Amino acid sequence: MSQERVRIRLVGILVALASVAFTGRLFYLQIVEGAYFHDLADSQYKASSAYDLYQRGSIYFSPQGGGILTAAGLDRGYTLAINPSVIADAPAAFDMISQYLPDINQEKFMEYASKSTDPYEEIVHRIGEETKIKIEALKIPGVILVTEKWRDYPAGSLAANVLGFVGYKGNVLTGQYGIERESETTLSRRMGNVYQNFFTNLLSSIKNEVFGTDTRAGDVILTIEPRVQALIESKADELMLTWHARDVGIIVIDPKTGAIGAMATRPTFDPNNYNIESDPQVFSNPFVEEVFEMGSIMKPITISSAIDAGLITPETTYLDKGYIELNEKRIENYDGKGRGNITMQDVLNQSLNTGSVYASQKLGKDRQREYMYRFGFQDKTSVDLPGEINNLVSNLESDKEVEFATASFGQGIAVTPITMVRALSALGNGGFLYKPHVIKQVNYDLGYVDETKITEQGRAITGETSDVITRMLVKVVDGYLANGKLKMEHYSIAAKTGTAQIANPDGGGYYTDRFMHSFFGYFPAHNPKFLVFLFMNEPQGVQYASETLTTPFRDITKFLISYYEIPPDR
């Protein structure tokens, strides 16, 4: 092929690429961002950069019946601004405006109006359409009404710790906490780049212009179901009110996919008014940003590990004396009493620490550590929420037998609630760890959809062991938990409570009057649609989780069975 023909072909390829880039960019500017430029024209009086008119992608909930519901979007109104160099009679102008804006600050207005060399000062934000029309009708020289947009959360505080909020970082509005932060790249809209000289940059940045940051812009659809979210938030409020706890968390998850249907924490905040909060800790999400010693909900994990290793069965017996001494430390049952020769099923029925230690000793340190890591306690879950911290499980690297003994019933190691939820899900889903997620899909502005894939992160136990431990936990519910009051005639439920002492960071050891309560259950037990997990930190005037969390779990379970029309399994 001649050099001339090669050059012609090369030029043809470049022209084709330029044509594709130009067409794509034209589509983006006219169709995808058409509304943006309409707003720019509408705010033509603004003295500061009109290019900064706020734009951001939306976040949506996923209602059970289908469709989407806005969780975070944009609201539109007007800014009242003035041109001091034009205003002839500032007091008169203020009097006329204040009849429609009674909360306008007179001192601020007069101060800004006195800046005679300044052509633009903003006075009041977020003015509605009706008020804007009335002020415009006054026809006051030097008074300007400018279109503005702002982040709006229509459901107020619903799922606030999942959503986060948008706030200033320096001089830039950006996502803070939650999905707003996690999906900042997708949600943010940086419009300044559309004014670059397209042809100047064409040959050097065709890839960036067509497939760069603009193609990552989109809307985020969550797995959060709003009615379920509202229910568990009401239960969290009840727990806080009743027990005056330090904090409360409730999550509803599909144990076979990792999709989080609802996640509530208390205390919380209203993202529309986040600036009124004095303690930034209220913005964090303890499911991913805190670790706790979880207590007896760890026992099914320890026992299932020993079953999986072929070392025990539900019928295996041991002599329970009510206590055991290891490395000069004494470990007791919750009541200090012995039960004599009892089975592993009895250990779960009565939540006996000594029985969990027995299973731990049968495993041995190395094998117990291996199973704990198989259940994911060494790793983060990589949930699509920001700020996930490491679990504190260094005691599993100790040579002391007592460290493994206490870990077997959830003391001495501290894990994030989301890590615990992933591990507990493996008990009922056949033994698998699935990556938890709150993002269902991302709908990109250029028309394509990215659905979150179910991600398997390992296997803790076999399917056979999962069946065995599930049957054991169903027996706990049917005959022992709250004296059998949780049992449902037509539905099998697998569940367990946990009560952990809280470590004293000052004096060492544990407080005698402070407890961490936890509860998990999944149903229908042998083909679970949902796992519900609750925790409550430092409830007042009560010791055991069975006294505090059984009733809200029951209420949530009944609602989910009815709302999702789950068929009976027995």
C-alpha cells in the first residue's frame, strides 16, 4: 500500500473519530445538559459565574411495588440579590421587600446596600415562585431575583446515615458521608469543562471528551425500600426512647445476595438541615464506622465451625460445671450455674458460654482462627458505603487459649456490625459470604445502566453445615427464645440473641453495668428471604438482649412476611 493511500486512510480515521466525538458532545450538551443551559439563561442577571448554577445527579429508593422514589434530588427557587450602585432608597426598598419576606435581616440588607461600588450582593436564598412574582411586581431598581438550585431530601431524615448530605469542602459543594460521598464521581456535575475549546483539544483528548468524566455522570438507584426503612426507623426510635441507649442500629438484608433493603441508625439527623447539628458523630454510620464486641450471636458461628470440621454434632454432650478456668482466668455462664451433661443444642438453647468454649477447644487455636477468617472477620466487607474500618481481631493471633475461648462467645474481639451481618448470613444461605451493598444500579446520563452484581467473597461452611445450624437455631426460637413466644405456626425462624459486656478503656476489664445487646434472625429459615439484625449500645436499666430486642424483631418479621407476601414454609 502506497504512503499516499496510508495517509488518506489515516486522515479518514481521524475525521471519523472527530465526527463521533463532535456528535456525542453535541448530544451531551443539547440533550443531557439542555435543562442546565435553560437555567443559565433564566439566571442571566447573576454577577458571579453563571456556570456555577448547581447541578447534581439524583439518588432514588426502590419501592417494593416497582419504580423509583426520590431520596435526594434538586429543588429550585430564587436568590434575592441587590445591586447597591443602583438602589436609590435602601430603607424604602427594604420596607417593600420585607412585606413578602418577613424574616429578612434588616441589618444585613442595609450593610450590603451601603456598598455603592459593589454591583452584586446576595441577601436571601431559597425563595419560592409565588414570593418571587410578588417581589418582581414591585419593580424596585437594583433588586435582582436569580434562579438557584439546592440539594433536597424529600423524605427528611429517612435513611439519612445511608444517604449522607452535600456540604462545602472549602469552596466546593461535595458529597459528605454516605452515598453522597461514596458516589461523588457519579453524582457530581462539573460544568466548567463544557466551555473549553473543543476543536483545540480534539486530537489530544478525544477519549476524554467522549469517554471521560462526563460518561461517569448519572443517577444512583438504591436497594433501600422506603416503607421497610420507615418501619425499622420507627422501631429504632422506640428502642432509644424506651431504653435510653447510646445508639441503636437495625438492618434488613437479603442473605442470598447481600442486597440491603433497609438500614437505620440512631441518633440521626435531617440532611436538609445538617448544619444545625453540633456533634459531627451523628453523621457517621456505626454499621461500617464502629466496632463492637458482639456477644453470644457469635456462638452459632463457633458451633457451626466445629460441626463443619466434623468435631461435634448437635447431640454431642459435655459436662457443664458452670465455669471453666484458662490461663488463670475464670469464664462463667451468664448465671454462673452448671447444667451437668448437656448437648450442643442445649448450649444454643440456653446460651451457655462454657459450651461455646468446649466447641472452641475441640477446634483448637489454629482451626478456630481459620474458621473465623473464613467467616470474614479478618477482612472488611467492601460495602459500598464510605468509612468502613478494620475489625479488631488481633486476639486470634494470640498464643493464649483464653483469648480463643472468649472469642468463641463474642468477647475480646470487636467487629463492625456489617461484618457480623455478612457472617451471620452465611449460616442461612448455604455457607457463602456475599458482599453487602446498598446500590442497586447506576443509570448513566448517556443512556447505559450499570447493575450491581452479586459478589461472592468466599465460603465459610458447607451447605450441609448450614442446614444443621439452621435447624438448631429454629429449635432455639420454637422452644426457648422468650419462652417460645417468637415461634410462628406457619413460618420457621432461625434466631439468636447476644448480650456482651462493654470493655472499660480506662481501668481495663469490663464494666459490670454496661452492655451491648444484639439480635439476629432469618426467615423462612431454610430458604431465607431476609435476615434482620439489631444492636443497641448501653441500654439503661436492663441486662439481656432477650428483654429488649425480641419484640421489635418479631414486629419487623411479621411486617416483612405480610408486605412481601412470603408463603408459609411449614
